[in-house]
Amino acid sequence: MNSFGRNFRITSFGESHGAAVGVIIDGCPAGMKLAVQDIQPLLDQRRPGTSPLTSSRNEMDRVEILSGIFEGKTTGAPIALIVRNENQNSKDYEEIREKFRPGHADFTYQEKYGIRDHRGGGRSSGRETIGRVAAGAVALMYLSEHGITVTGKILLVHGKSNPDEIEREICSAKEAGDSVGGIVEITAVGCPSGLGDPVFGKLDALIAGAMMGIGAVKGVEIGDGFAVSGKFGSENNDPMTRDGFMSNHAGGILGGISSGQDIVVRIAVKPTPSIARIQQTRDIHGNVVEISVGGRHDPCIVPRIVPVAEAMLALVLMDCMLEQAKRQ
Amino acid sequence: MNSFGRNFRITSFGESHGAAVGVIIDGCPAGMKLAVQDIQPLLDQRRPGTSPLTSSRNEMDRVEILSGIFEGKTTGAPIALIVRNENQNSKDYEEIREKFRPGHADFTYQEKYGIRDHRGGGRSSGRETIGRVAAGAVALMYLSEHGITVTGKILLVHGKSNPDEIEREICSAKEAGDSVGGIVEITAVGCPSGLGDPVFGKLDALIAGAMMGIGAVKGVEIGDGFAVSGKFGSENNDPMTRDGFMSNHAGGILGGISSGQDIVVRIAVKPTPSIARIQQTRDIHGNVVEISVGGRHDPCIVPRIVPVAEAMLALVLMDCMLEQAKRQ
Amino acid sequence: MNSFGRNFRITSFGESHGAAVGVIIDGCPAGMKLAVQDIQPLLDQRRPGTSPLTSSRNEMDRVEILSGIFEGKTTGAPIALIVRNENQNSKDYEEIREKFRPGHADFTYQEKYGIRDHRGGGRSSGRETIGRVAAGAVALMYLSEHGITVTGKILLVHGKSNPDEIEREICSAKEAGDSVGGIVEITAVGCPSGLGDPVFGKLDALIAGAMMGIGAVKGVEIGDGFAVSGKFGSENNDPMTRDGFMSNHAGGILGGISSGQDIVVRIAVKPTPSIARIQQTRDIHGNVVEISVGGRHDPCIVPRIVPVAEAMLALVLMDCMLEQAKRQ
Amino acid sequence: MNSFGRNFRITSFGESHGAAVGVIIDGCPAGMKLAVQDIQPLLDQRRPGTSPLTSSRNEMDRVEILSGIFEGKTTGAPIALIVRNENQNSKDYEEIREKFRPGHADFTYQEKYGIRDHRGGGRSSGRETIGRVAAGAVALMYLSEHGITVTGKILLVHGKSNPDEIEREICSAKEAGDSVGGIVEITAVGCPSGLGDPVFGKLDALIAGAMMGIGAVKGVEIGDGFAVSGKFGSENNDPMTRDGFMSNHAGGILGGISSGQDIVVRIAVKPTPSIARIQQTRDIHGNVVEISVGGRHDPCIVPRIVPVAEAMLALVLMDCMLEQAKRQ
């Protein structure tokens, strides 16, 4: 299932070392100004090779618009966006043709399909997120025109919150041939009340599905999240005032529907599974073998997940905005 | 959106104080033995009135099968299950006709629809989960026939894990006119590898959406969950052995696809928002008012969420089992 | 697949001789007045037993509203409508427990599911249309409030268009233990332009699918339909005027989108396959046997298809109205 | 809505004079051999410029595979197919920038979206079918491996069935600056019984929707189609034999489910609306104006619809094959 959304529906395609990755957006309102320069900046944020802390795979990830735009505006027709793959180094991956990298999708894809494009992880590669980010950039534009902003930030990396300490943690993990995880928080400001649908289209449920669907994410919480487990109702409820609420423990969502407060989401990101340190694993013939995952990998994927998480939240909100329009 | 699932698709209906609540199951395989006694026990687990710790609303919640069964077996036709509402006490709710209960969906439903069935929360009531649990019971039967068991348990209530301490926390909250939250863990044992679909049908994404869509749930994690944020990749990866894995930090899912290990999910449950203690809120005319939520409420919803969470995990797994069948 | 529609989504359930048949409507706008008396009249039109020309199965088909209404108005929650089955005469059907009725779904259901509720055709019975008609009545109310009317009429029965001749054809078929088919035309007046979506959500495609999905329908045409095959483009195009069009060969749909003209649809209805005349068939053991289909059957289903076809067109239009609202 | 199918789901994109047209296939089984040469031949059948009877727009329509294939086999990942547009002559279309061509989607697109890519019809162009045909070619390969063949043929053009007469009709229409319509029959041989789902997923309903969604199609019939309106039940029922049926009036579908007989579908194709003869129409300012549609158009679209109709029937059957696999 490579499509997401009901009204602003995106379909993603492409593998890490195939000809291209991309996305089709179906359901974008007509008459919206849209050009490459509206999409490219968010893609640049997720691009590797921009810092010593990220993978050295150096690709410009230039997006091309194939359809859906006429004289600078959307027409209501599907918008096809593609990014050609350039800096592929498939021979880096010869060793993993037959070995399953621990913590990766290699084993499960092989089990599911009986065939696997091992080059750079194929479809399970982080490059797949290019499609989501490109589509998310379009959603972010629409939201921005409706007074909604979506912003992500790193809360923690390997237990540290201070930027200098974070950098040190990442560098030292890299030197050790290891990797580290962290926590990202994404906030949407300016959302109208009424987004989300009972019972199986709750805004928090859609957000949770969208976030957990990002590779490497192992946890999602809204508002106070797991901390609610230690609280009294009288502490956790947000009393109402004439104009709103006195607090926002709920993270902007009540009964699955936006309340007009800020929507606050946090996600837990696991340490990159690709590490140089030697690990035990299995090959496709069933032999136990050792593996050191070479190639160009991020010792910490947390910074590059920020634009992906922003994109996913934007996609959910945009979809709900269009859904809500049906009721009015 | 009151439907869930792609292949074993359920559609839920009904309000707390309407004529009935229920569910239609579309896509249940034909030829499966099914009778009321296969469904009733799980409903009984979520039923209130069975302990001094739960709401005293006393209903038998007897399920009736309206369609889809012929001579004791499923026919492939939709299975309609209904439970008549009995012990309604609508006048308990007169006070909240115009007041928004803090922490409830009252305000957001009013904003979204401009009309609201206030009686017992209407559609946003916990009674809505009867449909899910009834459908989940059918899914659990199917899974059981395929060697899969799904079990939930309470990990924590208000920071306590010991049953006696949990009971004490709940009782003391009740006496104080307050409520407490907690954490539930649900585990599926016996799942085959290969369940779940890249990119937007990942098993963990489906589970996260399903769990966060349960009222009162504010966080979801898979495997080590939020703890991954403080770990090294070399700690978090699960090395493979000849027959499986040396550990299960991943919680049974790699790249969104089941690995054959136990699937481990935890959810954070907020303290019941209905409390007797006086809170500040607003009414539908915009006035700031005080409210004490009377009626018969659970001081802790955690125990009654266990069967709901089991049902939701069962529904996701069953749906993925049928999806997977298309590939073989 | 027992659901229909994307925005005004209905889910149908129930068998001819089960406890009840019914429908869940998901996505009905909130705040609409709705009561049993708004739905019952259309159900009465499809009800048998009202004329010597129809089946003598005499049921009142009283609809009950189980959910979704509060103080006389829709709330946005799913509307559950059920009709209890009453006048079942299952022993009429003992003969067909093992024999496949020619022209019926008996053989194909058995092949597909390996089990079959033979009583009255089970799920494939015409009684299944009660759900569609009940939901269609709700859609018709909404359309009517938006200035749109949907009307069906019989064009032909067994080649005759005159009502007296039609009655004679049906009576003489009945006496001969036989049945006859015909043609129904459904027209929607007052539709706005802009309904329907390129490329796979075309209004005519949705209508064709909806109509061909009615049991006994074997052909669908829009506007001039099959007659276009003998025409020149210069005859078939509808020239435009300042305010509209000079003709309506297109039947109100251009490029899959409504033009604002009347939408004109015709469907071909086959003669009822249940006939008393002896036919050759097969039983579930593979033996060739003879069959005379007893029970209470309509010698001509055309009149009772009219409200079903109206309902289906109303459901499609309503769904497209809500879809279109997203764009504005 | 630019997606079609539930299990073998295609998403189409692209305009006549944009950068490219194409399709994403989601849900193709893994492990199937697939290369450009498997897809190109069906595209060549729908390509213009191959005969004096078709449009002289001369494009090679070379398909490129962007994703989903690894070492010559499908991997289960989405297959992206694109065809770059080459021989565009946008200035041919300057006249229709502001005029609505009769019989075309110009007026309704303008009404729906408030903006319109007028060049060659934009999204409503026949070039959009390239995506469907490319995807259909993949489906045809799969069906062929399962013993199913799908074949289309021209039954009638402007009332003539003889090939020489058909050619004469088309030539004489072309000389007169006019166009002609016709009827196409598509047959699937070798289908297993059991395809299609009650109640809203009937095989004939899916086929009718698929066919009516092809531009220029105004009618669809299955088996005896409209002729059933003049028949007795005793004539129209297909008696069963030990191994099958004595006739095939039903066109291979009973109760919406395939019976194992040949599936027989006919579609009515309207005369191409683009004609040189002067017609009255309106412009976007509301003025009544005259129009002669220049450019390179087919005087009869019937021959080029044959591969499109084959593709659509193949897509429906493939989707039902995968759906059916879930039940076994």
C-alpha cells in the first residue's frame, strides 16, 4: 500500500538505486500557485551530504514536475513529482545481497516477497521519503495559506537536549562505528477546530499512523503522551476559558477532533540500524554470519527525520481540511 | 469515518443512549463456525458493573447476530451484530446538555457538527467500543485457528504495577472524586512473518492508528518504544540466529513487516476525564461555568481498555492476514 | 464488498430469510431533519404484495432507525436502518437447497464460498435492496433540499410501452409460468454542473457501476446510449447556447462531469429468472436435474426496480455533491 | 479520482501537452517477469499515426519503467511507467483556449475547476489512456499466465459491420469534416468461476464502471444486454449441464459473480466530438460563437478504443483475481 490520504491522496514510488523516486498527488485543489521552488527547499532539508553528521551520499535531489500545473497553477489534475537518482553506488551493497542487515527490512521483505532489491535497501530505503516530503511541501503551502504552520524540532539525541552535546554524541557514535537515536517534536499552530472524524478517522489516530509509518519511528505520543499514565484526571483535564483552554495537556485534540489549540506530537526515533560495528546475522541460505554495514550511512537519522515528520503531519492536516470542507 | 480495515472491514454505529450499538463485519471468510457464545465473553470483559472499580451502569450487553450466519457458519455475507441499550439514565446528563465536560469530546463535536447528542457522550461514549470488541472477538477466533493469540495486560496504573497497589490507587482516586491513568501492554504470539505492507500499510503504522483511535489513549509504542531514544544502534539491533533473533527490541516488526517474533505494543491511557471534582469549563453560550460530572463513571478506564486494545490488535492482524493471502 | 460511495458511504447487510436486512449510512451531513416517515414511502414502493403483478410475499417492511438521530435531526454519526424480516416461508425453498436455479446466483455463490444460504436466495435476494432503498430515501431528501429531483419510469416491458399492454404482457407471462423483462429510464433534474471527477470517478462511470450492480440489470446507457453508434459527430454533439445547450444527446454528462442539463440513464432489466416452467439444471452433486421454481415470485421485476434505480442514482449524486464540496 | 482498483491499484497522471503521461501500479505480485517489451505492443495498438484513418499526431509513445523491477522481475514495489510527450503542437489549440468544443469536457472542466489546460484537452485528452493501457498490458500478462485471454473487436461502425464498409464510412466522414461512432465487443475466455463480490463489488458492476469511464463510451451491456428487455425468462435463462451451461445469455456473470463461461461485454462509442464542420458553441465570456475544431483528430475513435477496453477489462479481472485469493 503505497498511497496515503483520502482527499489529498499521495502515491509514492521508487527505490534507492532505481531510475527515480517520486510521488503522485491526487486531489490538490485547483488554482493554487505551484512551482519547483516551492517544493525544493523542504527536499533540501532532508537531503544527505550537507553536514559531517549525515550520510555522504551526495545527490542534489532535484524535483521535476511532470503534470498537474498549467501556467503556474494547479488545475485539479494529479501532480506528478519525480527526482532522478544520481549518486548510486550499488557495489557498496554487494555484501548485503545475501545477508540480512540487523534492524533493517531485509529479512522481512525477503520473507514477504521472496525477492528483494538489496541495493541501498531498495524500496525500504530512506530515499523513499523523498516522495512524502515533496508532497508534504505542497500541503505545507496550502496550510500556510490557511494560517497553519507546522514546525519540527529535535528534543533529544541519545538523552541529550543541548545542540553541542547532541553533536558530540553523534560524532562519538560515528567514530565508534555506532549510531544513536532520539526524540522529535512536531507542532502545528493555527489549526481550526473540527478536524478529524469519529470513530476511525480520529485526528490523533491518523497522526499516529502517519508518524509510526516513518522508518525508524518506534513510538508516538500526543500532548502529555505517556506521562498521562501517572496523573490524576484533575491534573490532566484542560479547563476551558471564555476563549479557549487554560492548558494543553491534550495536545490540541479532544475525542479525536482538533480543539483549535496547538497540536503537539512527539516521536521516538531509533538509532540507525546500519553500523560499521560487527554484528551477528543470517544469510538467505540460513547460515549464521557476521556483518559490518559499510557504505555511507547516517550515524543519527534524527535531524533528517524532522522534515519527513513535518511533511507527514502536513499531509494529515491537509487531508482533514478537505474532508471537513464536505460538511460545510 | 466509522469503518476500519481493508479486507476484514468493520463499520460501527450507535450512541450511548440510542436504541442500540453495533457493527457490520464485511469480508469475514466463509465457512467459519460462529455463534453468540463466541462473541459474548469478550464483550463481558469490557462490560461495566462487574467490579466496584468500574462504572455502576449495569447492562448485560447481549449481542444479537442479525445476518451472515447460516446453519452455524459464516457465509461470506456481512455479519451484523447489535447490542440493545438498556440501562440508560439520560436525565443524569441534563446538566451537560449545555456544558462542555473538560477532557471530553463535547466541545469539539459541537464545533464540528453544530449539534450534539449529549446523553452519555452520544457517539463519543465508551459504549461505541462494543462494536469493535464484538468484531474483534470474531477476528480473535480466526487468529486462534491460525495459531495466533493476542493478550493484553495492565502494566501500570498511576505509576504502580502491583495489583493490590493498583486497586488502592483506583479506590483512593474514586473517593477523592478523581481518576487515574495507566499503561497497557498487548502482545501477539504466533504471528507469521510477512504481515504488513510498505510504505503506507506498515504493520506498526496500522497498529499505531488503531490504538491511538481508542478513546483515552495518548501514546503508542512498539517494542522498546521511547526507550530507543537513549540507545546505541549496537544495543538496539536484534542480531539474527539460525532460527530467529537473539532479542526483540523491535517488538516483532522490521520495516513495517512482521518478523515472526512476538508483536509487543504498549499504550498510554489517560485518567478518565469524567470526575466529580469541580472543574472550570464553558457552556454552549460562551459563559465560563463550573461543572461536577455526576453519573456513573469509571475512576480508571485502564482495565476496561484491555479487551478493546486486544480487539483492535486482532482486527489489524486479521486484516493483514487476508491482505497477505493475495500475494500467495 | 457491501459498501458503496466515498463520502455518503452505505454498508448493506442481511439475507432474505435472516433476522433482518438493513444499512448503515456513514457521512450524512449533520443537522438534517430525518424521521421514519421520510424513508418508509420509498420502501413501500419497492415492497411486494401491493399488486397482482408482484410477488405475494406480504411484508410491511417497516424501517427502524437505530442510531444517528437526535431530537429529530441527523448528528453526523452513522445512521443505522433496519427492517425485520417477517413473512418468511423457508420451506418453499427446500427444493433449491441442492439445486441451482438457472439465471440465479446459486451456482456462482456455491462456487465462490463453498456454502450458501439457499433460503430465498439469501444474500443475493432482491430483499437486499431494502438497504439501498432506505439509504437512497435519505439521499433523495438531501437532493430535494438542493433542488434536485430523481424520477424513474418504465419505458418498455417485453417490447410494449403502453401501460395496458404492459399489464397484459405481465399477466400472460405469469399464466404461462414465465416472466418478462423491460427497460427503465431514470432522470435527474436540477443537478449543478461540476459533479463527477476525472479520470476514474466520472459521473457516468459511477452511475453505470451503480446501475449494473442492481440484480437483473444487463445494460446501462447514458443520453443517446447505444444509438450513438449510428450517428455522425455533427448530429451527436450538443451545440451550446448562451444559457445552456440546444440538445441533450449527452444525457447531461460531458467528460464524466455533469453539465447542468438533465441526467438521463436507461437500464435493461432481464426477465425474472424464477419461473414455474420446467428447466434443466444441475445440483450440488453434479447431477443434471429438472427444476420448477415455486414460491412467490414476480413475473416481471421491472416495476419494483424503479425505486431501486432511483435510490442508486440518488446515492451517486449525493456522494458527488459532497465530493464536490471539498473543492469549494 | 485518478486511481482504479482495490488490489491491483493503478494511479494515472499527465496531460496531453504536459511533460509526460504515466501510471503507477500498486499491488502487482512479486516475482513476475516484466520488461518494456511486454508493455510496448499494447501501447502501439492505441498509438495514433499508424493508419490514414487515425489522427496524424505521430508519437512513438515509448514507455519507460522507473521503479518496481529488479533484475527483470517485479518485486512487489510500485511500478512506475511513464511516456514522455513529444509531438505536441500546442498552437493548434490556441483557438480553443477560450471556446468550449461541443461534445468535449471543456465546459465542464471550466465549471468544475475554474481553470483548464486547454492544450489538446489537457487531462481529458485521449492521451490519458496511455497510463491505463500500459497498466492493462501488465494485467494481461498476469491473466495470460493464469490461462485467461482478453480480446476486443469492432462490431459496428456507423451501422456497418463489414471491414471494407467500415473503412468507407470513416473515410467519407473524414472528407465531410465529420466523424462516426460504433460498437466494440470485448470477450474474456478462461476466467475461473467466483470472481466478483456481492453486493457492491459485482463483476458486472465493476466492468460497467470501468467501461463507461472510457472517454466517448455512452453504453455498456453484458451478455444479451438490452435485448433481454424483449425476452421471456424461459428464453433468457441459461440451463445448466453436467459440465457447464447450454447457452450464455448471461455473458458469463450470474449474481455479479463469474460463472466460468466467457465474459462478453459490448460498449457504444460516440462519434469523435472534434470535427472540422462548423458548430455553434459558447466561449468563457458567455458569448455564442462558431467553432471548427482543427488539429489532428480521428474521424472515428472506435479502432483505438479496442486496446483501451481490453486493458480496462484486464484490470478489472486482475483486481478480482487478487481479491478472490483472499478467500482461499
